[in-house]
Amino acid sequence: MSLDMLAPIMFCSLIGFLLIGYPVAFALGAVGLLFSWIGIHFELLRPELLQALPNQVYDIMRNDTLLAIPFFTFMGLILERSGMAEDMLDTIGQLFGSVRGGLAYAVIFVGALLAATTGVVAASVISMGLISLPIMLRYGYDTRIATGVIAASGTLAQIIPPSLVLIVLADQLGTSVGDMYAGAMAPGLLLCLFYALFIFMVTLFKPQWAPALPPEARTLRGLQLAKRVVLVMIPPLLLIFLVLGTIFLGIATPTEGGAMGAVGAIILALMNKRLDMKLLQQAMDSTVKLSTFVVFILIGARVFRIAFLGVNGDQWVEHLLTGLPGGATGFLIVVNIMVFFLAFFLDFFEIAFILVPLLAPVAQSLDINLIWFGVILGVNMQTSFMHPPFGFALFYLRSVAPKEVKSTQIYWGAVPYVLIQMVMVGLLIAFPKLVTGSLHEEVKTNAEDAAAIMQQMDNTPSAELPADIPAADASASEASAPDSSQSDDLLKELTGK
């Protein structure tokens, strides 16, 4: 058996395990261990390769970036029950109620604010589904318009900081979470604008689908409304500054910002008299479950990565994708099409932990800005929550929607927003400055390093070339045998020794 055959077989085996419903963490670990044993049995891999596993697990446990995940998760779960969403939806609905589509605009606006404070899709969709959907249906909104705008606005938590997706992507791409947040801010706000433009077009051509609130439903007016808006907006804006402002100003790291956000959420729940031991216990239980879920997937991914690198899987992926026509643009188009269709079956955690580590080296070799690449993938993976029929946002909304709302209406309501998100992906590919223009400084690429290496190779006599470069006339059997120097380099990389 040739070493070159194992990488594609290994990758296809993993996809097969996932499609039959095997838990992703155990699928990754089982496939990694299985192919490690096959490689060692056929003397294609060295047994010492698995000695890197303890060090890889230790790297996960000491990763400070991942601490932000439990902090932001806990913050979102507390805010979900703090009463902030109810107050904002009621007040902003009164503010925009006099215009056609006013309740839909309010949902988009509040969805963006919830995204910037909670970073959790489930909290946003469930809160707005419970509060806004019955009111929108009562006042004559088309069911597809109402459900679509709620589901789409809830998924803004995927791309607007402090998004959990952006934390995971930054970790897997080896970039700064703060830079990823800064790069994602403009695309997230642009998505809000596109959603609002879609509602505006609906009110122009189908005004009966999104009517204004009748006068008797607008109970707040004038100075009373202005005072209520100011009072309701202060807590979320303070929390946004506490979390994102301190990160962008360089006062706090994302992990420290998440910790301050969690404390701020507790204070906000206390102010609204919504905090009790039951709420705390539920929030902590859910936080521990999600954090454990992420860590187990990471451990499984490291086991898979060790074996995949051992069978030269990174080289197989690089040769597969760098040969695409169109260079970097062709690579981005093909990758985003692939991620879009994989998102029908895999959630964003699975895509981020399995696919992104394989794509990152190829993106670097093509001199693609990794922050730009990560934000594009983040917007694309946002559609995984909206895909009929498996989108989680659609399931969340279905669980709280009235019985008269049909699942098919929820699915059709999501379709326009999935198309808007794909248009956003195309705009980000065409105009990188939408992401990189928000960064304080350009993210360093490998262009200069690559140029220096190429110059050094040009000045190196052929007799002094590294021994691990295979000869042009190497036989097939020699090429398939494990290369000692390559194995040593891989072991050093994985163990850090």
C-alpha cells in the first residue's frame, strides 16, 4: 500500500463516519487512530508519531484563547433571561412601528444588538421568536417574512463580534481574535443593511406583507418614547463597550473581555431582578456542556491531524487546491462552494475543526490574508444555521413558533436571506478591503519569508540541498516508504522538541 493513497482514503472515511451520524469527536479520534495503526502496520509510518499526542492535548489545555468560549457562552445564557431582549424589542418596535415593515426593522436592529452582546445564535432566535413572532403575525405580517427576518437576524450572532465562530476560526487559523473581530465588524453591519434593504423592497412591492402598526398599538409617543429608548439602550451599549470596546482599544484581550462581559451580564440580570440560583445553575450547566463539547472535538481533531500529517495529507490537500484555475480567487470560490454544501450536513464546529486546519496552509501558500479568509468562511458558515431543512436557527424558531406556522413557511422565509449571505460572500471575495480596511495594521503574510527562502535556494549549490528533497528519478517504492528526515521534522513540529 502506498503512503499517497492513505490521505484521500482517510479523509473520505471521516466524511463517511460523520454522514452516518457518528459523534464528531469520536469519529475524528477513531479515524486518526485507525489509520495510524494501518500506517504503522504496513511500515509507512513510524510508531513514535503517536508520542506527540500528549503534547498536542496539553497544547489544547493551555490555550488561553479558548477560555473566551465559556465566558461568552455564559454571558449569552444569562442575558437570554435577563429581560434585555424583551425590553429592546418592545421599545424599538414602538419606535419603528409607524412605518411599513417597522417590526421587521426592529427585529434586525435588536438582532444586531443581541449579536454584539450575547454572541449566541440560539439565545437571539429563541428570544425574538417568543416575543416578536406572535406580535408580527397578529398585526398582519406574512408568515414567511416574519419567520425569515427573525431567523436571519438571530444568525447575525455568527458574524458580529463577540461571535463564538470567530473565536474558533481565529484559533484554527492561528490569528488574533481581536483582529478577527475587527475584520468581521464591517461585513456584519453590511449584512444588517442588506436585510433592511430587503424588507424595504418587500414594503414597496408587497406592502400588505409588512404593514405598519395601527395607532392603537403604538402606546408610547413623543418624549415618553424618547426617554424609554434612552433607558433601554444604555445597558446593551454599555455591555458592548465593556466587551468589544476594551478589546478594540487594546485594554483587554478577548478572554478578559469575555470575563468582563460575563460579570456585566450578571449585574444586568440583578438589576432586572431576573437572577436566581436556578438561572445560574442552568447557565453554568449549559456552559460546561458546550465547553466540554468543544474540547473533546479539539482532542479528536488533534488525533486526526497527527495521522493525517503523517500520511502527507497536508501535501495532498495543497496539491489538490493549489492546482485550481484562477489562483487565489479560484481557490476561494471552490472552497466556499464546498463549505456551503458541507454546511447542509455538518455544523460550524465540525467544519471549523476538520476543514479549516487543512485549508489554512493552502491559503497561506497562495498569499491570502488569513483574517480575510476567516471572515469569508464565517459569513459562509452563517448559512449553516439557515439551510433548509437542517438549519439550526430554523429548528430553534420552529420550537417556539405558534402551531399554525408551518415548517415549510419557515424554510421558504429563510431562502432570501441565504441568498443575501451568499451575495455577501461574493462581495468579500471581490473587495477584500471590506475586511482588511478595518484592521489596525496589515496581517503579516508569508510573502517576504517565501521570497527570502527562494533567494536562499537559488544561491544554494545543488550538493548542499536538504536530504529530504526526493531525487527526480526516485522509484515508486522509495517514494512510498517513510522518509526518516521528514518524520523527524514532523515529530519535532508536533512535540515542540
